[in-house]
Amino acid sequence: MLNSRSATVKNLPLKRRLCFLLKLVCFVSSVLIFCEFLIYYVAIFQCRWPDVKGGAHMSEKETSASVLKAIILADTHLLGEIKGHWLDKLRREWQMERSFQTALWLLQPEIVFILGDVFDEGKWSSPQAWADDVRRFRKMFKYPVSTELVVIVGNHDIGFHYEMTTYKVNRFEKVFNFTSGKLITRKGINFVLVNSVAMEGDGCAVCSTSEAKLVALSHKLNCSQQKPNHSKKGCSDVEKLPASEPILLQHYPLYRKSDAECTGEDSAPPEEKNIPFKEKYDVLSQEASQKLLWWFQPRLILSGHTHSACEVLHAGKVPEISVPSFSWRNRNNPSFIMGSITPTDFSLQKCFLPFESRVFTIYCAAGALLVILVLAHVQLLTPPFYFAQRLISKHKAV
């Protein structure tokens, strides 16, 4: 029986076999192109910039011109040479590169913020490994001149407080032009960059320098906003900044007990939500959190670190958004935040990337279909049409 089928396969016309092979190649290529390229366009094309009001006294044209379009993402965790397997690196970096480049092309943001933990092993990296990681990052997250990229430092970039050194901090600052207490003002909107790893409060050299810069910047901002507790005399020689209340950008979230109150499909899994957070490790300490709120009285705080989404209201009025990880290594459904921001208002919208489980399902379904087609072609599996036809013939014969 098997010998007769083998002979049948060998006797198939060459043209027919080549035609079938071409169809298989087209099928496999189509699946690969969709899952590794087009699927990112399909997902991100559905995302829309949120609407925001620029103020009642402004016209629609003025409002549009005053809105800053920003993308916020966090925790890319580019794998290093110590823990990163080459296949895992290849897969994760391709996914993030395609997502980022597709988002830039479709959404055309004016500025992109990455909220720390750019690298997974920055805290351990040798100079050579660091240089290689930076090279890969610049390839993946390249951007046009019309877009600005701002990167915040995270604990995996320079180490937790007990691992943080001046050398690691300077190395990061040199590459990304980052300093704690740096102010970025775009379209009259004040963004304050915070090295949250240095908010330990123990007087270490990096911590003291970072806090001093933050205090000085706080004084400038409060003078510019003419706060009641800042006399005109004390502000006479201070550089005037836009009066817009600042937006804080940092890696660690402000203090909260846990993720128990967080909701949404990309919040922490149910089994993790009630696990208490450790101060200075999972979140900032209560003292450091109060300092930042007192110093800056921000209208919005954006943070990362937990790899899950959360929205918290501090002091009953200051919203903090924890941005989930941008890497599929950390979650099945990565996302980023799209923000339409003006000097007086903001509106945020989440943009989800393709679910990895769905991509895996597509590959499995395509693989199963491919096997069926091959078996049917070599007549080891009877196609359903011919199987039904045979049943009908037998029924008529009876």
C-alpha cells in the first residue's frame, strides 16, 4: 500500500510539484510577513490621539498648534550578554523595533519619553557590553529629526541604590544627556526629569547632588508660578520659566501600598495585586514621595518599574500613571501611552501592541494547515471533498 503511494508521488508531473511548492512558499511567506511586520500596523493603526482642550479663550487652530503630541513608554529591558539568550534577544528586539518604528511612522509624535530600565543589565555591564547595548538601542529606537527622544534612568540602567555608582550614573548621562532635576520645556509645558533611584534620602553623594538640583528647580518653578509662599523678593533674581504646572517623569512610582486598587486588562495579575510593595525597591519611600509632591505640586506624574498599568490619585488631586512594560518578555500585552498635552490640560490614551499569544495562535494554525495541505498533496491524507465524494458513490452503489 505505502509502496504504491510512493510511486504515485514520484510520478507526479514536475510542473505540478513545482506549482505546489510555490504555493507553499507563498503561504509561509504571507504568514511570516503578517506576523512579523504587518500585524504591528494593524494594531497601531487603530490608535488615535486623544482630544484635549487648550482653553476656552483659544481658537481651534490655536488649540491644535499648542498641543504637544507625546508617546510615553517604559521598561524596554534590552537583554545583555550575561542573562540574555541570543534567540530571546533577537525576538524581543525585533518586536520592539517594529512596534516603535511603526508607531513613529503612523502617529508622528513630537516627543517620546522612555521611563527607565532601557537596559536589563546596565548595572552589571562592562564598558564593552555597555557600548554594544547602546549601539543596539540606537538601531532599534532611531527617530527622525522631527521627533525628540528623552530617556529617564532606571534601576536596571545604573543599579539599585546600593549598586549605584558615580561612574554608572555618568555613563548613562553621557549617552542620553540625562540629569536628575533637568527641566524640559516644550510648547510652554514643563517636564521635570527625576532620577528616582537617587531618592534614597541617606545623603549619598549622588543622592545629595540630585536632591539639590531638584530643590533649585522647584524654587524656579514656584517663583514662575508666583506661589503664595514665594515672596517677590526671593524670586527677583530667579530665571522665569513658563507658568505651567510641571509633569514629573521618573522610573519608580510614588509610594503606594500595593497594586490592589489598579484596574484594567494590563494591570497586575490578580495573584500579585495584593502583594505589599517594598519602599525604596518597588516604590519610592513615603518621605521621598512627599518631598516630590511638596517641591513641585505636579499636575501629572508618569512612572514605570512595576511592568503593569496603574492609575493612582495622590493627595486626592495629583494623578500618577504607571506605564506598563514595552517588552513582550515582561508581558503578553505590551502598550504605550499617547498624550495630547497643553500648558493647562492633558489627555492620555493607551495604545496596545499585538498580543503575543495571538501571534503564537496564528503560527500554530498556519502550521497545522500547512501539514494538512502537504499530506493531502502527497495523498497520505484524503481531502474532505474527495472523502465526501467517495461516501456518496458508495451510498449510490448500495
